[in-house]
Amino acid sequence: MSPIIQKQVDQVNENSGRRVSGAQEVLETIHAIMHLVRSRQHRSLRAAQHDLAHMDVKVLGYFARHPGATQSDLAAHSGRDKAQLTRLVRGLRERGLLDAEADASDRRSTRLRLSEAGRALHAALHVDDGRLAEAAMEGMGDSERAALQALLDRVRANLEAGQD
């Protein structure tokens, strides 16, 4: 990479030398933490030789928590593009990780749940995520974790209240 491009990228990443407010700094820290979490998750998936992308894992997690939900339920929950979700669900079904059955009351609707292979894979991923969560919270007592959770819940509620 040329020194000119590197300098421009660094300036963008450093907000071009502008002072960042405390609120912006908190959101930047949350963003940086999520980047680290996703990076570790990705490395864990590669090390275990799972051929899954981040969104594949998210979709599996959704159907693990909401067995029998529809693709429309997933779209409403995630806010993702329906075409993207269709491709993800199709891929997971082709790999044998999701089972589908027609809704008894509406044959046009398909209910999805983890297959046996999907449940086994999700359980393995859940163990990895648990280790990562424990590593992230190392050195924090229960009261500190509860306080952090309460503060993050407030941040989330503030952002959700401002949605149009």
C-alpha cells in the first residue's frame, strides 16, 4: 500500500484528528469489542473447519432459539434483506443443518428448525462462544457483570426508542 493511501486510511480511522465526545468514544469501544468478538469467532470456525459465515451462525442461532419459526419471522427479527436470508436458509438446508416442513394451517408457509446435524453443530459453536464470553469477562465479578449488562441494556433501549 502506498504511504499516501496509508496516511489517508489512518486519518479516517482516527477521525481525522477531531476530538471525539465521550458518547462517541463509548460507541467506538462497543464497535471495537464486537469486531474482536467476530474475529475470534471467525478464527474458531476456521480452526474447527466449519464452512460457515457469520450470518450462517446467526441464522442457526435464531432457529435454535425459535424452532418452528418461518423465514418471515427471521426477516422481521433480523431486519435483513429477504433475498439474502433466502440464500442463507437454502444453503443451510442443502447442508442438512435446517429441516423444513409446511405449516399445517398455511401450506404456503414453511416452518424451520435445526436438524440433528444442525443441533450438534450449534451446540459445538455454543461451547466456543461460552469460552469467548468467559475470556472477555475475566476478572469481573458478578456485580460488575450485572452493572455492565444494565448499562448496555440502557444503551440498547435508548437506540431502540429512537428508531423510526
